[in-house]
Amino acid sequence: MNATTTRRSLLLAGAGALLVVRPAAATPEAMRAAIGRFAGGATPRDGRVQLTIAELVENGNTVPVEVTVDAPVDQVRRIALVTEHNPSPEVAVFTLGPLAGRAAVATRMRLATSGGVVALAQLADGSVWQQRVDVLVTLAACVEG
């Protein structure tokens, strides 16, 4: 075997390994399970959470998102973002402390394809609040390659 054959074999083996470990897309059921884990037994209620995200996204590689909670900052424990079609439904969980300043987070996320994005907030009393936005993605992320 010469050096070219060895290098080519190694590249093919590496590409095959990437295909094997590539995670499957999440499902709406996986998203519901992620919401349940975050809520810890509480039933999420609509309201108190404002999810700001474009409903039509040209490119899913970097989507600006902001979540604000209508509650005093010292009452908001955690904020989460979940989606139903990314390789993992849990996009981010933010833990807020008393020095957070305000009950809001802003970030960018990747969206594998069109679907629902849910923002959740867990308050100090154990209640969980949510807002869902359905986003149409014209150029998907996470699955390119």
C-alpha cells in the first residue's frame, strides 16, 4: 500500500464515521419531552413570556432571538429555548441570578428547518410560562454539509 492509498482510505473512513455519528433531527415529541424536563412536572402556561424571533428566516445558520419575561428579575429562575426540528430540541437554558439586571436574554440560534420555537420561563414559585412562534426557514442550517 502506498501513501496515497492510505491517505485516501483514512479520509473515506473519517467521512463514514461522520455519517454514522450525525444526530437525527428532533421531533415534536422530543420537543415536548424537553419542555417537560425543563418544567419539572409543572404545566407550562401561555403568557408572561415574549419571544422575539422573525417568523420568516432566510438563513437558519444564525437567527437572532430575544426572550423577555413579564416578572421581576429576582422571580425568574431560568429561561429556555427549545425547537422541534434541530438535532437536539434543547437549544439553550439560561439561569438568572439576582444580579441579572432584567428578566431577558438575547442570543443567536441555528435552525435546522422550519418549525416551532418555544421560549419558557421558570419562576421562583415553580410556575412555568411559555410562548411559541412558528418560524419558516428558507435555507436550513444544522443539516448542511
